[in-house]
Amino acid sequence: MDKKQILEIYKKNLEVNGKDKLSCWLYSECLELASALVAIELHPTPEHLKEVYEEIADVKILLEQYFIFHKIEETYKNIKLDIPIEDNCQMANLFSTQGYFVKHVLNYPAAQMVLKALDELECDKYASPEIMKIYDFKIKRLAKRLQNGFFSGCNNEFLGDFVK
């Protein structure tokens, strides 16, 4: 799926679910990523690693939408991350607190911090092609759910091209 198709899916998701629900989902996914980071810290298993990958993909999808629907730049160039990436518990705290700020107000600095931390996890500590496979799967599943009216009784015929 190309970026234009993904953008159309995101726009339809915003239309169907609204900013408030998507912001709540982003916060929820930040909490789930925080939980997965603590779980792998306490008991590193292949299942917990897969959960981290899945939660990274979920946060990535919802954070991309956050930047789009608030029409703000997706960047973290001014953010210095002082939390050591090796410390899953501190990273978990970052995702839970910054996710809270992102949910409850239009908070560009918090969104940038989440983006920076997510990039650190995705590209450094937990770098794996598995994350993009999960990301692609979840985008396609979102398109199918929107097309089938999973979130509401809407008709989403235009998404049929994306769910092959």
C-alpha cells in the first residue's frame, strides 16, 4: 500500500471515528506499549517481544493520524530524549505520561516526544522487519473494518481498492 492510499484510509477513519475517539485510542495504545515494555523487562519471552512489535505498530498508526488530523508537522527535531532507551520501565513511563498529555489537549511537544521515543524503539532497540509487516497488516485490517462498517453503519465502498 502506498502513502496516498494509507492517507485515504486515515482520513476515512477520522471521518468515521472523530478526533476524540482517535486521541483516546492513541492514549490507550501508548498505555499498551508501556505495558508491553514492562512485561518484556520482567519476563523476556518471544511472546512479549511480539507484543512489543505489535504495540509499536499500533502507536505508529495512531500517531501518524494524530499529526494528520491536527495538521501539524510530524517531526521531533527539537526533542532531546534524555531517557535511556535501554530502560524499558522509564520508556514505559514516557509513553504513559506523554500519551496522557496527547489525549487530553492538542499537545504538540508531547506528540513529538512520543514520536521520538517510538523512533528510538522501532529503529534502535527493537528494530525488526516484523514491525512493518504488522503495521501493513493492521492498515489493511483497518481499511477492511471501515469498508465493512465495523465502527459504524457507514458505507465505505471506496476502500475496496485497498483491501485486496
